[in-house]
Amino acid sequence: MGKLRNLSGKSVCKILLKHGFKEVRIHGSHCVMQKSVNDGTITVPVPLHKELRTGTLLSIIRQSGISRSEFE
């Protein structure tokens, strides 16, 4: 596994959009992204900060189900 890049909230939203997520709403400093799957919906809140912390980014990766290599 490579090292995660320092990513902003907007760039994470762009990666999620590329993988079929849609922007549902923006409330304050967070963007909520959703994707419909066979057995329900995946909802991922993304803070729109200039730089996301590593733990926050790992949580977004885990919730979204997208491979970590997309964020490296």
C-alpha cells in the first residue's frame, strides 16, 4: 500500500463522482454524497476542508467501498 496523498474535500468529492456517487446536499462545511446499490444506498459525508486528516480520509474510503489506490 502506498502513502495517501493530502487531498481536499472537493477533490475527494470529484473522485466519488467519478465512481457513481451523486451530490445530495451541502450543509455548512460538509457535502453529502450518495450512491444507489442493489441492497440499498451508500451515504458518505465529506468535510469540505482544504486538507482532510488521514483518519477522515480512511473513513471515507472505507464507507465508499472504493479501492484505496484511487486516493494515492
